[in-house]
Amino acid sequence: VLNNPRMHLLQTIMEISSKLPPESYQKLSRLIHTKDIFGSIYIIGLISTYLYKNRSDIFTVILSIYANLLIFQMDMLYVNCVCVLKVCFKEIDNNLRHIQKFIVNSEQYVLTSYYEPRNSSLIIKLKALKKQHMMTSNTVQILNTIFSGQVLITILIALIEINLDIYCHAVEWHDGLVINLNRQFSDLFLLGIIYYIAKTALIFWTCETTKNQAQEIRTTIHDVLNSTRDKPIKDELQLFSLQLLHYKNIFSAKGFNVDATFLVTIVGTITTYMLITLQFLIMSHSCDTKPVTNMSNIIS
């Protein structure tokens, strides 16, 4: 799980997140720990209940729980990294807004002789923020390279599992069953669907909100540009703006952008397949009932 590239990635994220304020760290830590603990308990309970009803041996139970927890923690490692990057982008945006307020107040009330030293300090702060943004954006690209295949496989597995589980429930629900499912597993199938939907939605939501947070910095940069008349500060802000154009900060999985558009496409695909499945079930049920009706008419 933690090979050399991933260890290097975690060290980089730890380095860029070390500049975050303690309040942001605490909020992020509570979110990550709550999510991981609740998800682990949910998986252990779900797998244990399923294997207990299936009367599996203890070795199979332990192995299944370990494998599913390992997959879950690998996916949550990706989500946690994206969450940290989101907080880093948000901190950059907050610092830029603070600089904007400082510029507006300084240009209104501070004399020119006192403004020049503060002007130099603002340029130093802007260069530091630009460097921090570059490191964070480079980390996004490294994250895409390392986790691209894993994220795509996770999405495909979730898509297949959701389709199969919904199909099994549709067959069980439909009159004139061809496949008899054991009803004691019905609730477990529903819980499995909830798990895959929640995990997939969490991945997409985290990537989408982080991308939006990174793009929000562009708007803030333009607001700061419109707030100052100082040429050195404007030049530094324009360089920052060019850097923002260079980095898209979009999370991807083997060429597919992990965003709201891709999620809508997945939901549309699942809906289409389920409608086709239900239509075939209704047609097969109609075909099965017609011969019985004809035989009843002949006998009567």
C-alpha cells in the first residue's frame, strides 16, 4: 500500500500542510478520523453478518474483513490526501483575501513614505503564496499519477456492484421470479449498495470541491488586482495569475476527470441499464403468462 512513490507523496503533503493553522488541522483531523472509523465499523459489521449467515469458517471471515478493510483504507488514503490539498488551497485563498483587505486599508489611510516598506512585505508574502500554490499544484499532479489506476478500478467496481445488486433486487421484487434469492440476504445487498454509493459519492464530492476551491483562487487574484494601483504588486499578481492558468488542478483517473460531469454520466449509465433490465423482466413475465392464459381458454 505504502510504496516509495506514495511515501514520497505523503511526505510532500505533510510538508505543504505544515503551514496550515492549528484550527484547520483540528477540523480536518476530526473529519478524517470520523469518516475512517465509521467506515471501518460499517465494513466489519457488514462482512461479518454476511459470512455468519452464509455459515463461513472463521478464517474466511478474517480474510474477507482484512481484504475489504485494506481496499477501503487505500481508497480513503486518496480521499484524505485530496482533503488536505483542499484545505491548503483554501488557506492560500484566505491569505490572498487578507492581503486584499490590507491593500485597500493601506492605500486609503497610509502615507506613501510609510507604504513602501509595507509594499515590500506584501510582495514577499505574494511570492511565498505563489510558491506554496506551485507546490500544492505539483502535488495534485503527483497524486493523479500515483492513484489514477486505483481510482478508476474503484469506480468500475462500484459501478458493477451497484448494477448487479440493483438487478438482483429487481429480479427478486418482480412477480414470476426466475431466480429465487434467499431473502435473508436482501437487507445485506441493500447495505452493500449504500456502501458503494457512499464511497463513490465521497470520492467525487471531495475531488469536485477541491477543484472548485483551487479555481476560486483565480477570482480572488483578480479581485486583489482590481484593489491595488501599485505597479510592483500588480506585476507580482499577474505572474501569480499566469501560474494559475498553467495549473488546471483537476483530479483524473486514466484520462477521466473525477468531477460532477463524470458522476452524472455514471448515474445516467446505471439508470439506463436498470430501465432496460426492468423492461426485459416485464416482457419476459408477459410472455410467460400468455401461454397459461391460452391453455385455460382451450380447456374451458
